[in-house]
Amino acid sequence: MKENAFIHQLKTLKKLEPTSMMLATIKDTVYHSVQNEKKQTVLEKCGEFFKHNFLILTTKPMVSYAMGIGLFLIAFTVLNSGSLLNKFHNLELYAKVEAAPNQYLKARIAFADTQSSYSMKTITISNATDFSQSIAFSNTQLSQLKLKGEKGKYTMQECRTLYDQYIKYLQALQNKLDSQHENKQSVSKLEIQITSYKEQAEIKVQRYKQL
Amino acid sequence: MDSIKNYHIFENSYKQFAKGVFRFIYFKVSDYELAKDLTADTFIRYWKVLKQGDEIKNTKALTYEIANGIVIDYYRRKKEKNHVSFDAIDERLLGAFEDLEESIDLKKKVKEVFVVIKSIRKEYQDVLLLRYVEDLTIKEIAQVLKKKENATRVLLHRALKTVKEKL
């Protein structure tokens, strides 16, 4: 093979490309990470705001009383609303996940939260959106696990066990939705979402055999 | 406004370079799943660089520069020498080829190329892959490999000379 022929042959490597599904998964991972960072920035800014205004509140008691009553009224209204309560729960969950030292623990926390929040409930139109967000969050955390594990953080076996549990959970959910005849239409999007996650998880588990 | 501008730059860069970056990393680590993780890490770091607000002269060179750094960090963490072992191409990389004969032919060609590539120095491999597979200019390769343009030109010349001797 001559030098020019070799260069020509090198150029054929351009034809090797990842699948579009793989590119979409990578993009999903990147955007999720970027969004998490944005959430953190908002929380940091709130923290700075309160820190900055704390001095004003301590020097002007009337202002602080008025703010206290205002905050109490807001909290009262908020606690009477289910979906807002759920938002508080989510904030707490995001904070826990963010604080976890490695991806395996992040995935476990997110998945455990989804299981404990929704496994016993009948999924209806009123909680389908919240559940969809919860399972999407768990799925993103799980998809960011590195198949081979990470040295000193988690092992391949731990990853696989978690994935097996996740697939069983998704299977149970699929069965539950199949048997649920009421609200069938309202949860059809959820059914598609769960099927797609289950397929993704099964593909990932299949790859363990190649390792 | 800046964040919208950054978002557009990021979107365009992802569309244009994700495939190439994935391929470049795959050639360096020879593991499809690992290449996926490291490509994601590359674009997460790229986003962080965009957010810093420094002027970016060449997005392509920057993306590959980050990818190269990510792979170097990976091998440093693993305390392993960077290697390209290429006994088999992952079938998923041949997904675009519906024609079975075409993909068999391609596999054969890729193997032939890699027998030669495997036998040369790592920096020669990098310069050849960046120049002829990823179509980077000498200036861009110099940025990726953190070398001067003249030194990069010499490196490419020597890489080709080495290849010629091996053929």
C-alpha cells in the first residue's frame, strides 16, 4: 500500500459513525447536566439575596415582622396545594442527588424516591405528569452510570443489580398500566415513556455480556 | 442574551462535531460505551468553557482539544498507557451501512489501516487521525495537541514518513 492509498484508506474511517440513538442519548446526558447546573445557580442566587438582605432585616424590626407574616401566608397557601408540595419534595430530592458523592448513589436515591412515591398508587391523570417527571429523572440518573463502574466509587456488579431492579420495576409498571382500564387514554403517553425506558435499560443490560 | 448566544453556539457545535468527536474518542479508547461517556464529558466541559465568556476563535479546534484532554485525563486516572487496540470494530459504528457487503469491505479496510496505525507512535496516530479523518487544519491540530504550527507540520510529515516505511 502506497502513502496516498493509505491516506485514502484513512479517509474511509469517516464513514464510521455512532447511531443517531447514541447521539441523542449523549445529548440528553449533556443537557441534563447543564440544566442541573442552572438549578444550582438559581439556588445560589437566592442564597446570596437572603444573605445580602439579612442585615437590613436585623436593623429594621417592622420590615422583618411584615416579611415574616408574608412568608407565613405564602407557606400556608403553598402547603394547601398538592402540586406545590410535590415541587418542594422535588427540590429536596434534587438537593440530595446533587450532594451524593457518586453517580451510583445519585441513581439509587432517584430510583428509590420514584419507587416509594408511586409504586402503591394508581396512576391517574392527576399524578401522571408528576410520575412521568419522577421516572424521567430516575432514568437520566441511571443512564449516566458507567457500565464498567468507577474505580473506588462503584462496581460493575452494583450497577447491574440496580439495572435489574429497575427493569423489574418498569415491567411491574407496564403490567399495572395494562390492567388499568380507567384513565387508559390519559396514561397512554406514560405507557410509551415506560416502554422506551425499559427498552433502553434492556439494551444496556445486554451490553454487560460484551464486557 | 449571552446565555442564548452560548446555547446557539453549543447547539451548532454539537450538531457539527458530535459524530467526529465520538469517533476520535472511540479510536483512542476502543470502547463504544466508554466513548459515549467521554463524549458527554467533552460537551459538558465545552459548555462550561462557553459559560466563562472568553472569546472562542475556533469552535472545532476547541471541541477536539477538550476531547483530547478528556481522554488524557481518563488514562491518567486509570494509570494506563494510552493504547489503540483494534481487534474488532463495534458493530454499532457500522449501523449506517445497510449493505452487508459494503460493511464487510469497510471492516476489512479499517482493520488494514489500523494494523499500520497501531504500530506507530501515539502522537503520530493523533496527527494522522485529526488531519485525514477529522479534517482539521494544521492550525487546528496545533491547538488540539498544544504544539506550534511548525512543530505540527513536522509531526505530520514524520508520521507520514513512518507510515511509508511501514508499508
